[in-house]
Amino acid sequence: MAYYKAGVATRDITPSNELINAGRIWLWGYGGRTVPCMDVRDSLSVRALVIQDAQENTIILVSADLGALDPAMTATVRSRIGARHGVAGGSICINVSHTHGAPVPVTIPTWQLGVANADPEYYAFLTEQLAGVIEDALGQMQAADISWGRGNTDIGQDRHFPYVGLPSTYDSTLDVLKIVNPHAHRALNDHRPAVVAVVFFATCHPVCNGSNNYVYADFPGVARNLIEADSGGTAMFFQGYAGTCNPIDAGPATDLQYVVGERLAADVLSVLNRPLHTLNGPIDAWLQTIHLPFQPLDMEPFADGLARTRANGDDVATGFVERWQAYMLRLGRNIPESLPTQLQAVRIGTAPNQWYLLASSHEVAMDFGPRVRCIWPYPRITVAGYSNSQLSYLPSSYVILNRDVRTAFQEAALVNYEGGWSFVVYGHRGPLTTEVDNLFLQGHIDLLDPGWSLMGHASQVTALAAWNGKLYATTDNDKLWRRDTVSQDIPWEFLGHADGVVGLAAANGLLFCATNVGKLWQRPVEGFDVPWAEIGHAQQVSAMTSLNGVLYAATTNSKLWCRAPVDYDIPWEQIGYAQWVVGMASAEGKLLAVTSDDHLHWREPWSDLDIPWHRFGFAQDVVGMAAIGNTLFVATKEGQLWQRQV
């Protein structure tokens, strides 16, 4: 019996001929558009996927062929679905493809006449379709198995930095969810499970058709059609961190929408044709809002720029600056000082069969992708921008620092629009501060951190290790202890002596300890007061662990070392750096460390001095750390024992 149920539905959101013919539909995304939409090249749609687990916990993923998204519209949809169907707002994620061929869905006073406001009739229609398609999907629930896979696609490129000789980023990550009904077949003579939906996540601005003034879904629509024709299920595109990514240059005389769409579809089908990772276990979703501060308001550079844009005859740029100045003056003391940014986590399954979607508001810069995926020490992390609210660029500090506000609306607009000029276009008081990296990443760390739960006492601990489902601890009175990992306070069992221990690890049925006099010892995990045997040296150790039968140690001179757990003295190999480490453990094939500034970190165990540590959580006043399976344990200076999921 399938663990999940799923339902999928599609509704059309193409503006009506009546609205188009009446000149009421303006398209979003290009500052040079000065007349209403003229025609429809291809239709627009909104698609919803509802997933429920065995306990009827529900998550809802919605994809829409839109360029922007009003957070008030998201709130309205969440409120309606919550009131009628009992689904929490944090369980509904709405992502827009960011096509520049969709009607205006938001109000941004700095845009030109016609584009500055959504048509009220279309806005109401769009809100109804977003809520309605979810209700349609809720009415189509069926048994479902869910699997996930990752590939790559080369549909895009960094759209600025390569052209000015600066280091650039391109995130080619392609993630795919496949939902099938195990009790239904694709066709009479095709006994493969029927595909309910294929959800694919890629990164690229849908601007293949340029500023042509007709309705179009761009390459996501082309890719969806091809995937649906091959798989038989409903295809849904989710936009990634595409803030600095444009489509590939396919040369002149090409219909780029089809070139990019066909390439993306082929890459998705390639992932589907490989073995996928089956997801299993409960589902959950939650969200939080962070506030990213803008730089202080400074009218002078823009006044200077306005004079130059007028002198150069650039009517589009002049119009934006004039409207921006007027808007700032009109707001006065009410100018927002920060950008509200909603961060959302969706989880399907539990370790080791789990997958996370991390969805952020706004046009997130592409170079954030690898860094956000590295926050959590698991491979199945998917990121998406343009979710739940899309009213700004969200550049990294690297993007912000490589721009010049004073020329942002002239030649530098072609170099780095996202870090400067875009904040005039979106009607903000200035670009984000360069603290954006720390704040954005910390927001995701806080979002994902499950928190610690107290499970007992662990007094005077100097080091912690784990073996065969049990915790082992040494204490500052030179004793060795053991206890089970039940989530309650139970006595520790005394196992014998352990003099001057500063690092403890377990491997191959043996305990290993480094002492404060620079020696390495071993003894069996079982037995009372079994003698320790000296097997080598281990100088300046601050913490130890083991992984895959190898010992790892961090030292007080900020270095990371490894050696085999043989019973004689061999050299330690330096494999990297480990600053301020006070505890180490291993889980999910990764090395974990807690530092004296109370942060949790992970890194790959490979022998490479340049492998970075990635911060993923918080642990206060730790004196020892260990992990069993997917659970992390710490002993603290206060004599307490805590646990949390890795």
C-alpha cells in the first residue's frame, strides 16, 4: 500500500480576448513596454500538486506562469484553503516561473503607466484560479509513490560578470520529483506505474522572446509539453535562484524559447530514465519571514544620474528615476527600511529517505544556490526563488559590491542591474546592505534547525563518543561511562578509568582516546575497567571522531587530521583546517563539528586542505558530541545531555 496520496490539477490563466482587446492587459517585466499587450503567442497556466502522508499531513506546491507575485494574493489563497480545507498556510508554496510574457499581477509605483498596477478584473480572476486549482487537486487524490533525482542542465549562463572579466557562477543543478500511482498502469500494454506528476526545478530567466509584447509562457511551457507527452503525467516547472541567470546564446535566427525548452525537457527525461531515490515517511512544511536591510536613502547619486539620463536622451531610465524620486518623497518617513523575505521549508520523508525544498521570496542571485544547499548535511536539498512573494531582486554581497550606483542606470546597468539599478525599478530606497549573505544564510539555518531536546544529565564530561546504539563519555575525574540513548534521564554506567582524555572516538568495536599528554590509546567498548593500550601519539587534540573506520582529530592549532585505527604508532595526515573545534561526530557520511562560538558545522571527509566547513546549526556550551544514525547528542558545561536530528 502506498504511503502517500497525491492530486494534481491545471487551470488556464491566459487573459481573455475581451480584456486584451480593451487594452487593459499590460505585460510585466520590461521597462520599455509603452503599450498594452497585443496578442497571445501561447497560453498561460497555473498547476497545483497536493501530497498527503499516511497521517493526512498535507503540502501543496503551486506553479504559475507569472512574472511576479503579490504577497497579499498568496495570503488570500492560503486563508481560503485553510478555512475550507484545514491546510496550514505554511504548507502552501506558490512559485512563479518569472516569464516576462504574463500580465501584471502586482502594484509597483515606480513602473511606467499601465505596468504600475494590475488590472483589477484580471487580479481577481488570477486569485480565484490559484485557489481553485488547489481545490481541484484536492478532489483528485490517489495513491502515490514519490521519488527524487538530480541531474544537470546547461540552459542558462551568468548574464553579467563573464562579460566584464569577473568571476562568475552558473548553477546547472536540475532536481526532479516523480509522482506515480503504483496501482494504475500507463496504458493497456504498458505495465509501468501511471505517472501522476513530474515536478522539475531549474534556474534560468524566461526571457527567450525578449520584450515582444504578446502573452507567452516561454521555455517552461515548451519543456512541460514535451515532458507530458513522454511521461503521461502533469509537468510542473519551479524556478530556482535565477536572479543573475539568462538563457544560453543559441545564435541568430533561432526560436530560443524552443531551443531552451527542448534542451531542458531532454535533461529532465534523462533524470527520469535513471534510478531515482524513493522518498518515505511523514511530510511537513513551515516558514518564517526575515527582514533584509536596505542601504540608507541617498538622493544625490540618483539626482546626478537623472541629469545624465536626460542629457543622453534615455527616456526609459529617466522615467524610472523620476518616478522613484517622487515615490520616495511621497513615502517620506514611511519608506521601508528592509525587504521582507519569506523562507519556506517543505520536507517529504525522513532520513535517509527524505527530500527538502527550500523556497525563498524574490529574485535570488544564482551564487546563493550552492551555499544554501550546503547548509544541511544531506544531498537532497532543492532551492527555489520567486516563491510566495516576488517584489525585488535579492543579490548576494558579491553582486552588490560589483556595481556602481552612480552609473547604475547607464552603462553599468548592462554590467550589474541586479546589484543597483533594479532597486530603483522595484521602488526600494536603495540596494540591500552587504550583510545580506549572513542574514540570508542564517535565516535558512534558523529555518532548518529542529532545536535541541533535553534527555538527561552528563556531568563533568570531557569527551563523548557512540558505538552500537550507546553513548560513551569520559569525565574530568578520569572515569569512563556508558548509557543508552533513550529520551529520558537514566543513570550512566561506570566502565572504568580514562585518564586525562581530551578526545574520544569509537570504531571497529574499540574505544580510542587522545590524552592531554599527547598520546593515543585504545580499549574494547565492552568490559569493566579494561586496560587502555597505548597505540601512538595524538598531540594537541581538542576533539575526535571516527567515520568509515578512520579516526579524525581536530587540534588546538586549528588543523584537521586523520589516521587508520591500527594498534601501533603511525603518522597523522593533515586533511584540512578546523578552527575552534570543541566536539566532533560523524553522520550521513559527513564530519560534524561544534565550535567554541556555539555553531555546528559539517564538511566532507575527503583528504583535501581546501574543503570548506558549512555552518548548519547552533549548540551552546558543548564539551562533547557524538552521533548515532541521524541523531546528534551533546554534553554541555552545565552537565546536561541534549539530542536533535542532524
